[in-house]
Amino acid sequence: QVQLQESGPGLVKPSETLSLTCTVSGGSISSLYWTWIRQPPGKGLEWIGYVYSSGGTSYNPSLKSRVTISVDTSNSQFSLSLSSVTAADTAVYYCARDNTRGFDFWGQGTLVSVSS
Amino acid sequence: QTALTQPASVSGSPGQSITISCTGTSSDIGAYDYVSWYQQHPGKAPKLIIYQVSDRPSGLSNRFSGSKSGNTASLTISGLQAEDEADYYCSSYSSSTTHVFGTGTRVSVL
């Protein structure tokens, strides 16, 4: 059974960079798309972007200028970096596996608050 | 990026059937058969319940079914049960944003 686990700071200051890592266990990180999705408190889901196991990426156009997603296949991890954060970036951040048919495995989610 | 449009809430009595719509455009739902649906209970991560418009993951109840017509996809829950009370989100591949989610629907079991 594939498992994903997000890790990183729960509090980030405005204008700084949010950094999260997702560790994949129970399956290979190869040949699939690894995705970040977020959900502001009380609101809906927003697709942030993905990284393919070979390193190729695709980002939500609304966040593209601030987002970087990378993969470390040797450690079965992929990471999210979101720069110049504001209060609007406060959300639960999920990592998920995209098997091209849907997001079939998800992490439990981690709340990141942006506040000074 | 424009989210797919879903009704804010749908309700039904136990045993009834309900249908949730998900309306997009010719650049997402209308263009691809890559519509998926997710169930999210409070405080939990979403769970995939339908992929590629109408396929169910292995082991998932056949009370959940999906369909698509033109730019609108639908999720039907038959034999409604108390455990079905949750938020439901659709998602589609999109030519402009790669992936887009719906606005979400709160299902209440009366």
C-alpha cells in the first residue's frame, strides 16, 4: 500500500518561502506524476502542480511564477517551494499520486499558516 | 483558472439516490474523458471514488457511479447511507491548467 507523508514548517512569515517535502513509501516513485494540492480553511481544493519522476513539471498558471516542485528519486521524496507567500496561501497542503487516471493516494495533509 | 461548477449542497434521505453535477467547458470536461470524483470527510484527505468519468477503484461500493454529457459530468450516489455525508469534488484534465477541481458539494443525509 502506497503511503505519502508531508513534512515541513507549520508557520511561515509573509514574503518568505514555504517549503514542504512529501515522502513516498510502500511503492516506487518512478514513472508516475507526483502532485501538490492545497485547500484553504473552509474552502475547496486547488491543484498546485506536479513533477514527473524524470523531473518534468507542470504548474497551475495562477501560481506558476512562485512555485517550484522537484523530485529526489533516491530518497523517494518530492518537494514544494512557494515563494513570496501571503495570508492567502494559508491552507492545508496535500501531496498526492497522480496515476494519470486520478489522484489515487494522498498524504494526510499539513496545515501551513502564513503569519508574522 | 476557473473552477468547475458544482451545486453547493445536495441532500437526500437514507436509501434515496442523489446526483451531483459538475459543469465545465469545452477545454476541460468537454474535451477529455479524464473526470474524477473525490469524497472528503471532515478533517480527512480526499478519497478517489470515480476516475475516467465512470470507473471505480477496486473495492469501492457500486453505489457510486459517474457519467458525462457534453461539458457536464455527474456523480450519482444510490442507496444513500449516513456514511455518505461528506464533501464531494470533481476534477478534470484541462488544456489550460492541466488539472482543475470543482467548487465542491456538501452532501447531507436527512
